[in-house]
Amino acid sequence: MAPSQEKSVRPVVIIPTYNEKDNLPVIVPKVLELTDADILVVDDGSPDGTGELADELAAQNDRVHVMHRSEKSGLGRAYVAGFTWALARDYSHILEMDADLSHRPIDLPKLLTRADRPDAPDLVIGSRWVTGGAVENWPMNRLWLSRGSNLYVRLATGLRVHDATAGFRVFRREILEKIDLSAVQSHGYSFQVDMTLRVDEAGGIIVEVPIVFVERTEGVSKMDGPIIKESALRTAGWGIARRRAQLGRLVNKFRR
């Protein structure tokens, strides 16, 4: 029996998939059990039958929905499609969650509870790099890549966020409605940095909640060299643009 959420909260968990047939039957029942959230599986034409399995799960529970996309076109595109679907319905909170069980379903109630606090944060990030956060089963090179990437993001952009690359997060509906989702062009893991920057630039409140990130045990990681390169280059560009804007505001202030 799922614990009841406050009536003010009607969440949907967006789970992008590509060849996640082994993990989907595990994660979907767990999310349904631990929360009152609906689920939207966004499948990018998985050749292993993940999309068909998602349809079977949806037929068994009306809280599960499926979006079929014809080809693999990147994490960012999948999430933007999911956001657009959710905003066309009356969901109050829209969550991102990986299908590979690296994001523990047991942490979902904690994220949702924080999202519904009186300060009404616009973005709640499940963070590996705040006090209480942790990673499990990561090799040292992966750990330092993530740590270094987040330090790079902070230095380049000035964001006061410890885990801007995290993909376990809750958006308040109102902040997504302020963002021009059609302008989001980032595809891979840079998408998470991109959206964090857009929330910040829209004046949104961003908070981080510690979570434990567990390295996937089934399937193949989507992290590769081109994705890392894209993230680094895009972050550099965003950082330059933000610094220029900050300098422009400072110059205008002194001209008054």
C-alpha cells in the first residue's frame, strides 16, 4: 500500500528507457509501491523489447503510461518530450529518474516530501555530493570524473549547486512553465546542467537532498566519450554567457 502524499502533490515520474528490459519490471512496481506518483516511461525505440514490456505494465496499472519514440535521440530530448506530456496534464511535480536502478526508489518519498515543504522549492536535486550523499560500487575514475565535472560546472557558471549533473530530481510545475523547453538543445548528461541553469536564471529555488547512488548491475551505461565532450563544451559556453551577462549588469549598475 503506497503512503499517501498531500493532496497538493500530484507527481509523475518520467523514466527514459533504451534497452532496459531487465530493469523496468523491477523499478516500476517499486515506484508504485513507495509513492502515489504516476509513471511515464519514455522509450526511444528500444530493440530489446523494452517498449513492448512497458505497454504490458501500463495495461496492468492505470498509473503507468508509455510514450513511444521512433529512435534514440538523447536523454535531453526524451525528458523534454516527457515534460511536455506532463505539462499538458494536471501534475504538480515532475520527476526525473533513471531506469537502471542507480536511483533508488526508496529515496523518492524523501524527494517528494522536500518538494512539498512550505518554502516550495522549484527544483529538488537528489545529490551525491552533499553531506549524507554517497555512491556505491563506483570505480575511482568514475568518482573523480563526477566530482571534477561538478567542480567545473560551479567554477564555469557560478552555480551554487554541488551536484548539477545529477539526474534524480523533482521539478515544480510552475518553474517548467516558465522555461522555453523548445529552446533546450542539449542531448546527453549536459541536459541536467542546462536545466539547472535555466531554473536558476528563471529565479527558481534550488535545494539538494542527499541520496545514495548505486552503480547499475544490469545493462550497459550510456556514459561515453562524446557525451562527456558535449557536456564540457556546452558548460563552457554557458559559463561564458553567464559571466558576460553578470559583467553587463555590473557595468550598467555603475553607469546609473
